[in-house]
Amino acid sequence: MRDEDPLLTATISCNGPNEDWTEAERLEALRDAKILDTEQDPAYDDLIRIAAIVCAAPIVLVSLVDEDRQWFKARIGFDQAETPRSLSVCSYAIRSGPLLVIPDLTADPRTAENALVTGEHRLRFYAGAVIRGKGGLPFGSLCVLDRVPRPDGLTEVQAETLLALARQVATLIELRQARAVASDREADLAASDRRFRVMTDAMPQMVWTTRPDGFHDFYNDRWYEFTGVPQGSTDGAGWNGLFHPDDQERAWARWRHSLATGDPYEIEYRLRHHTGAYRWTLGRAVPVRNAEGQIERWFGTCTDIDDLKRVEEEARKLAAIVENSKDFIGIADENGRTLHINAAGRRLVGLSATDATLRTVVTDYFMPECQRTVIDTVLPAVQRQGWWEGELSFRHFVTGEGIAVLYSVFPVRDEAGALIGYANVTRDLRERKRAEEARDLLIKELSHRIKNIFAVVEGIAALSARADPAARPFVAVFRERLGALARAHEYVRPHSPASAPAVKGQTLFGLMRLIMAAYEQDGRARIALQGDDIAVGDTAATALALIMHEQATNAMKYGGLSTETGTVRLTGRRDGETYELVWAESGGPPVAGPPTRRGFGTVLAERSVAGQLDGVLEHDWSRTGLVMRLAVPTANLAA
């Protein structure tokens, strides 16, 4: 090939008018290619062997020109892996046209003093085809060298082959870059997939994804833990079989609608748990769109809401109970502002609208004389002991009249135990009060008539004594016993709080002497008291009087007091927190066994023991005489 061939002599100077790149840009592109200092590659070796054969060259290099060196990706006939850039002939090639040919390196002023020319390598011929990366930036050259000059340079075939091989080297570099980018993307995708799986497996919900057409292709571990199905068995459309049969068509219809429109998917259905039970689940999904707005995937979750549904159902039941209750049920915040009053409560106090309750506070519901009690007594008691119950008077908001109520209030606290308000259940006592008044009136009337009967009997006895002086001693004893019975009657008859006899300072033995005075004979007490005495209160006194009067009455009719010589021993014994009273009869008729029926008085006495004294009553029907044992908590006797 002739020296004047433009293929051999054309050059482009990076500093010339045709400059379209800078050295910094070139070096950046070279390093971005990540080809420097890579391992040996047979593909490059094959290319330089072809170049060596075609060009009959002893030395062939794939030379990449770095900032301070030239590094050889592939080489034949040259031992060194790199040389300083100052010795690089390829540095001139990258500034030239596609091919630089120097027939005699000793004759070219650029290379005549090069150590590779003057030194032991004694290089004389150079031809290099430029290797360009993306954007046309030169990386180096595929060059052939010889130790003898070649005045004729390269043949046209050799030159074209060298250029073609240089392009192949460039292609290999680009392919390596592409593979590196693809590998990085695959690594990023793999890392992203790992992060996605870790994230979804850490979520408490079941997570799933689908293709744009709705084909399910991923479920997290929560799904398989919940359902218990094998991995992959619910891919595609297999998920629907796990829904409750009554929910399947509805779920399918909602999913098809979302796939057709792109609307978010949301539905509640029953999903089969691995135990076989169906649990309520909230299903949700949203589309993931690309830059053009097209759906690439669907991302969905399933949340177990079965416990929440049960709580909501219980809340609905509770709300229904509250609203349908005939009692006043109200809730206020910690400052006493009313939050809710049920319908029965609003009717009780004359509030017609729900919103009217929101403008009230707790004390607004009470009569003026009770408001101070609520503030000074009720609320402090609630804070101190957790509840308060007692009788107060509500105020009717329209008429202003008082309403007798049983007010029960307790605190409402959050999960941390902090006070957030108060709740109350209040019962209208007006009907009960009216019934109690009617009962008390009847009791008073009956008591009055019985007292009249006692008076009449006593008057008849007195007349008999005046008419027959011999009967006076009998009449005196009779009238004394009649008076004792009247006093006993006063204790055992039903009482209201206003009519109950005062027993302040009274003891059990004192009460028994009063009740049993009617059963003395010839000045001799037939009922002997012994053992431990104990103080008794109003409630306990009435109950004990009823029990013992009934016992004495039965003893007079059937037991130890029904004979002239019969007696009763009444023994009290205090044992720690329990007081035991034993009634033991003797000298009466033989006892055949327990009675076949119980009278009204006996039933009433037993109920008094259990209901008023919280005690235990036992009977031992011994043949020699009845023994009755009454055990009562000592604290209850003071009530």
C-alpha cells in the first residue's frame, strides 16, 4: 500500500478544528467500560491471532490507552502487560483517523527516540486501527508491529481486516458493558426481590401479587402459614377455592371489576384457616402502573379481621342492650361532660334529643340538694374504691320534679389504666317507693289491729279479774305474758326504716330475754341463756327476733316447752369471725324425726338467716329433743 494512501495518512488531531471530544471525556468513557486490568479473554486472543496471520506480524496487541500507561488486553509476541504512556505509539493512533500506519518507526520524528524503537525490542513497523467505544470515543487500538521496516505498509486486505478486527474488539467491549449492566440489573432485581420478600414476610398481613391479567404469582409466608396449603398451590385462580362458598362469586365479581377498570380492590370475605375454620378477612389490592399509566402488576394484602368482627358484633350487642334497657345508662368524660345517654335515660329526665345531652354535665341531672353529695361523696368514692351505689334524686329537666333513683357509677379507663370517664346505670325507684309506702301503710294497719286485739284480750282479762277476785293472780300472770308477746310482736313484725325499733347498745342475750319473757312460768325462765354474748344491730336484731320467736312458738306447740318440765338451753359461742348460737330442747315429747312439711314461719326464718345474716341454719332432730345451730359471721350481727 502506498504512503500517500489516505487510509494510512489521514489523522484527526484532538486539538484541531475537528475536535469533538476531550481527553477527560475519553478517559471517563474508558474507565466506565470497566475493561482495564480484566482477565484474559479467548475471544480477544482469537482476534489478534487472525490479525497476526493476515498481517504476517510477529507482534499484535489490543492496546488501551490509560492516563499514564497503555495496557494490553490481548498480546502476541510481547511479554509486558503494559508500558508507560510515554512509550505508546497508540497514543498517536487515537488522535489519527481510523488507521495509523508508520512504515519505519526510526524515520518518524514522533517515534524515532522511543525506547521501544531504540532499545532491545527494536520495533520498526507499526499499524494500528482505532478501537472506539460508545459515542465514538477512542479507547486505544488493535495494532500489529514488526522488527523490520515495511516501506509498503499494509495491503488493502490487511488494512480492511485490521479495521474490521478493531471493530470486533469494540463490539466485545460493548458486549461486556452490556453484560455488566444486565448483571447489575439482575443483581439489583434479585436484591429488590429479596428486600421485597423480607419486607412482605415481616408484615403481619398476608401479601400477594398478580400479573396485569390477575394471575396470582406470589404469596408471602403469612399466606401459607394462615391457610396451611402447599407452596404454589394457589397460584393462578386457585385462591378462590379457599373462600367460603357463600363469598366466592361475590369476591370473583369484585376482582373482575377491578381488573377491567383498574379500580382498587377491597372486599370482606371468609377465608379458610389451616384449622378448617373460616375467618373474616379484609382483602385489598392496588394496581402498580408504569410511566405510561399501564398496569404492570397488582399488589394485594389479606388482613385477618375475624377478632375485630367479633368485637364489633359484641359492641353492637352491647349498644343494643344499652339502647333497649329500661334503666338510665350514661357515659361522661373525666371532666364530667356528658357523652351519651340512652333513650330510656333521656325519657326519664325529660331530654328529647340526643344532642341536648352533649350540653350537660353530671351534676345537671341531680336535684340541688344532691349535687353537693355527688361532688363531695360520690366521685371521691369512685376514685378511691372504684364504684359507688346509693339512693339519690334526679331532676326532671322539664318539670323540675325530683325522681328517686338508685345511682350506680364506676370509672372507665383506657388500656393503660388511665381514667377517661365515668359510666352509670341508674334505676328509677318511683314505683318501688310507691310500693314500699303502700306496704308500710298495710303493715302499720295490721300492727295497729293486732295491738288492738292485744288490748281487747287484756281488757277482757282485767274485767274477769274484777268480777272474780280468785282469778286475779292468774290474770296478772296472763297480762304479763300478753305484754311480753306484744313486745316480741313489735320486733318480729315487718318494719320500714322509720318504724324499726331502736336497739342501739342492745346485745343478743338482752334481745333474747325480751323475746322469751312471754315463756316464763311461775317466775322461772324456761329458756336458759349461757355462753358468749355479742352486740347486735337493727337489721340483725329483727332477723334474730323472727327466728327465735318462731323457734319458741314451735317449742310451745310441739317441743321442749309443750310440757311442764321441758326446758331450752340457748348457748352462744364466739369462734374467731363466726358466732354460733345453739338452741337445745329437753324434757319435751320424744322426737320421731324431721317434720314431713315446713310451715310458713319456718321457711321465713330460714330465708332470714340466708338473706339478711348470710348465715347457716342446721337442725338435729335428736330423739331427746331438737338441737338447732345457727352460725353467722360476727360482722353481719352488727348491721
